[in-house]
Amino acid sequence: MIEPETFLDLEVPTDIKISPSGKRIVYSTSLALGAKKAKAENAVSTIWLAETGKERSARQLTSGQFDDTAPQWSVDGGSIAFISDRAKAGKSSAIYVLSLEGGEPYPVTNADNEKDIAGFRWSPDGKSIAFTSPDEKTAERKARDEEKDDVVVYGEDWQYNRLRLLHVSTKTVTTLVRKGAHVASFAWSEDSKSLVYSLWKTPDLNAPGYHGVEVEKVSVVDKSVKSVCHFDGMIMNSFEVLDGKLYFVAGVTPRSCATGGAVYQLSLSSGDYSVCVYGQQDTASALYKCCKTLIVKVLYGLTDSLRLLDGKVFYMKQTELHSTDVHGLDGSTGECIVAVAEGSTNDPLEVYSVIGKDRTQLSDHGHAFSSVTLGTDVPLSCESTDGAVQLDGFFAAPSSVTMEQGKPEKPMPTVVLIHGGPYYHATLGFDTLFFYWTPMLLEAGYAILCPNYRGNRARGENFAAAARGGMGTTDYADIIAVVDHGIKEGLVDKEKMIVGGWSQGGFLSYLCAVRNGQHGFGWTFKGAITGAGVTDWDMLSCTSDLPRFESELAGAAPWQSDKSVTKQRQGSAVWEMKEAAEKKAIPPILILHGEKDQRTPLTQAWAFHRGCLEYGIPCEMAVYPREGHPIQERSHLVDMLKRVKRFCDMHLS
């Protein structure tokens, strides 16, 4: 058996950047989902350098003892800048510069600053770096904290991100934008004379949904500010300025959280904006600027692709493109270069360079799995039970099973793993969903089935919009449809199935448990693994750190509803418990939850667990101290993997 630690030690590459010459690639690695190494107090990240087109050329640039993240090339390609906590691990944040001619990284902002730098960008002329960070604590505030005079009053001590300008040669920092608002995204003008940025009313994650976003422009010469426009919704990411226009990714329905991602175009002179491309049948998830061209990462079904604004595809894979960069679209360095971090069912994420038809593996972070074959994957497609849409997903069989024409010799004991979000989509890869459950269970001899249901963004606006007030309706029905398709195709043993998931996947696993066998197809789940899942949508709207999003999924928050309205119960498993328990339909349950989860608070798990105690339903509940929505401490992750496997062994063997 492969030990859990072997999976958890895998370094995940991200923040890929190609050098201005196109000859080198820099990136960072860390453990999945911000996890910590064994006995570590803080997460760490390492920066690597590779040569384009040279097999396994990646070499470590930083020690891996600090949180070195977000590397970016200087304009001349002679150095890189990155964010690090190396002055005080876990307690400081500064921008460092490392010359590739030799020497140690040196700070260009105050190394002792404690407030996190949220992001930074070199100016096109290479003379300056713009970055955002909150103000440091005043001496008065520190004294009050030491005396525990630290009452938290909502709205009185917002940690607003300020937009700041660093002159690289002098290390002088100037604050360009300091007002009672929060700078979120920003981009340089092409002449390096100004910055365009978005402002939230507060740093509260719900602020853009409630108030929209202001877009402004500030001169780096005289700090004069010009209002560009009000955008009535949430700007997701990816600010880029090109030819006097601002491009960014936002929802097709801007005020909605459950919406397809589109590329918007905004005139910096008039302030007029409109959807430029994507979002109706697919979703734009990121935007990159390459020379004088914009590149869009687009999700559709099981595929991720890199495309131009006109729709032309120049890189597409049926796997997650975890991190990407593009170089040379203008022909300045010959052929176009794509750098990408991607994996497969049998291969952990690695960094590749792709030049024409030549695809070269630059890194070797998954060397522990070089001689391991975990399984074979099969894409799935079927009609929804209401006949409205085609659904997709995939089935993966363990390597111990012989596959002929995409089918095992006999139906397999299967764990149905449900993605979260609901906006995420499951696609082929090594750790296709979360916490290495997929490769761990494949190695243990179980098949995996991952359905994509309505609510995910990878099929565009109509698919995503189904989540608005739709909890427990088409999402649940779509999971049942894909599972039943897997059974009818001879992939899944209907007598040996467990359902599981995390976050939204945990919610749907709870729902599958209380509705077990009610679909009329003649099969049931033998167990359910519910990680950080929702059991009562009214309660979630009242207690989550994203009440606006959660209440949109529920259909309304309690304070938006008349006393007689109970619609939100349609997706709340605790309200379906009594009837299901009386029919003895609920299978054994494994509940996993972080003690300090703010997204889906622990009360969601306690509610269901108390119902299990009431009705004598076999239920094992593991609460991970100090953990939030993702689990990050090593001992907890090891426990989770062992506990999940043990539960599957108990109920599928």
C-alpha cells in the first residue's frame, strides 16, 4: 500500500511564469490546499526555475523553509520578485527580489511588515512595482491588543487593502490609494503612467454582491484619481489593460454568485462595458496578457482550454490546467510557448512546456509515483432524468482490473465522489477533487465515479443558474442519473456503492443518504462520507461567512422570507431525516468537519449527528481541531485518509 504521507508530500506547482526571452520558466510549489508539512506551524512554498524544452530541468531556487510565493519576472528577465515571510515565518510579508546571476533574495519592501501583501505587478517599464496590502497596526492598536482591549465591533476596524507603489531602485514606497474602501484587483496602463483598480466598499467577501464594484484610475505621477465606472456585481479576477480598454472576468449575471464566467470589455475613456466573449455555453475562468494579445482559460464539460478572444483554441486537454502561461504569440521568439501544470489519473501534477507538437516535462515532483499505475479513466455522458440536458462525468477503475472497450470485466465496488462549489467541475486528473481521496481509493482497489451536475460553471450560464434556489433539485437528480448510467453501462456494482464529497459535495452526500433508494431505480448507497457539508440551508445563511452566496443557493435567507415559507427546506437533509429514518433508509454515515469552519460551520454536522443519535443510525463523526473549511494539518489529513479508507473497507468489502 501507498502510505497517506506519500500522497500528502506531493508538491503542487502553481504561479507559472515564462521569462521575457521565453527560455526559462519560474514557478512555485506548495502542498495541496495550503496544507502544512508534518509538525509545521506554518505553510511553506518553494520557488523553482526550469529551462524551456529541457527535460526535467527544474531546479530549486529557494530553500522551501519559508512561504515564498507568486514569482514574477523582471522586465529584463535578469531577476524575479516574489512574496515571502522569510523575516518572521508565518508573521511577516514582504516583496523580495532574487538576481538569477547569484546571491541571496533581498527585501524591497519592509521585511518586518506583518500585514499580508495580497498581490503585486511589475510596471511595463520595469521601474516600479505596484502592490496591495492593509495598513500596519499603530502603536496604540498594538498596546490595546496587548492589554486584551480587543472588542470586535462590526465595521469599525476594516483591514482595507491600499494600493501602493514601490520604486525598485530606491525601495521607496508610496501609497497611491488610501480611502475608506478596499482595493481588490489592479492593472498597469501600457505606458506605466497609471493604474486601473477595482474598489469594494469593504473587505467583507459579500460586499461586491451587495454594493457592486467601483473601477477607478490613478496617476502614478501626481496621484490624481479618475472614476471610470460602477460595475454592478462581482469582478472575479484577471484585470488586464490593452489598447485603452480594461478586460476582466465576471459573471454573465454580475450580481449572481451562481453564474457562468464571461470576459468583459470596459472602455477606460467612456466607462461603458459589455460582455466581450464566453460564459453562455462554457465559462471563462482566467485571463492572461501575452504581448498584445489576451488569452482566456475556458472550461467546458471535462475539458480545460486556452483560447483567444475570437474563440481560437491553441491548447486543450481533458484534464485540469492547474496553472498556465503563454509566450510568443507575436512571433518574437519563434513558435508560441505554452507552460502548464497538469496531471492525469496516474501522474501527479508536473510542469510542462509545449512548443508546437513538442511537449516536454520540466519537473519531477511526482517521482515517488513514477513506477505506479493507479487506474484507467473513462469519460461518461448521459441524458438527465428530466431530458433537459446532457450530463458528463468520468469513471476510473483501479489498475488491478482489466478493462476491455472501456469496461471492467465485471461491475466494480465504487465510491461516488461529488465535486464542491457547486461551481467547480470534475475532470480527469490525479487529485481530481480533494485531499487525494481519488488516488488513495483507486490504489486500495475501488472504482471512482465523478458526476458533473447542474450548478457547475463549466457548461455556462444555464447550467450554473440552476443552482439559484435549486438546492436538492436538479443537482441531486443529475447525480442519480450519472450513477444509474454507470450501473447500466456495467461499470458500477449497484450492490456496492458509497457516496462522498466535501463542501457542496458533502451536502449532496447528506442528501443522497436521506433520499437513499427513493429515486425508483432499484439501488441504494451502502454508506455516505460527508465532509464539511450543509444539512440546513436556513441555518447556513445565518452563520456562514458568505451569507449572500449561500442564501442565493437556498433561494432566500430567513430574513428575506415570510414566516410561512419553507422552500429552503427542499435541500436540507435534517428536514428529511425523520421520514427516512422511519423507513430505515439512511445508510451508515462518516461525518468529517473542521472545528473552525466559517464557510460551513460545524453546527451543520452537529445537527445531522444528533438526528443519527436520535434514530440509532450508525454514524462516526470526526471533528478536526483548529481546522477551517479545508483541512490543513498533517496529522489530521493522515487521519482523514485512513478513516475514509477504513469506512469504505467496512461497507464495500
